[in-house]
Amino acid sequence: MDSAPNSNFEVPISGAIRELLIRIHDQAANEGQRDEFLVALRSISSRLRTDPVTFGEEVFDLKSLHLTIKVAVILPLTVEFGVYLDRRLVFIRSFRYIPPA
């Protein structure tokens, strides 16, 4: 894939998502999963910027908005996000931490 900056998707992070990430990071750290959490978050962030179209599984389309909602898992994290191809934007709906079994 072309790595030129203009080929990447924009991935804005809302304050609510930022706060959620802090909370689940703290939970992961308390369970001894800090490093795994950070590796997963970096991988997810990279894929959302460079390849959100093939990353994850499609859940549904909002055809009138030209938005595809997807979910992806890189343990111990899941991310639910929307891909807006026309504007090369990714909207993060939520993250979830999956504790070790």
C-alpha cells in the first residue's frame, strides 16, 4: 500500500474515547496486561490509519451516510469503528478490553 501521508485515513479521537482508553489501560495494567494492551493499541491504530477497509469484520452499512461499521480484535482489545471512504475518515465508536482467561 502507498505510504504517502495523503493515502492515510484520518482517525480523530474524541475525549470520551480517550477517557475510555485510559480506564481500560489502567484495568489491563492492574491485570498484568499493560504491554499486551499497548502492542494491541499500536497495531489497531496503525491499521485504522493505513488499512481500515480490510481490517476487521463488517457489521453493517449505513448506506445513506456512506458509512460501514466494523469490528476488529487484536487481543486483548476490540475496536468498533466506522469507515467513511468518501472523506477517508475513520470514526471510533468504542474499544473494549478482554481480560485474560
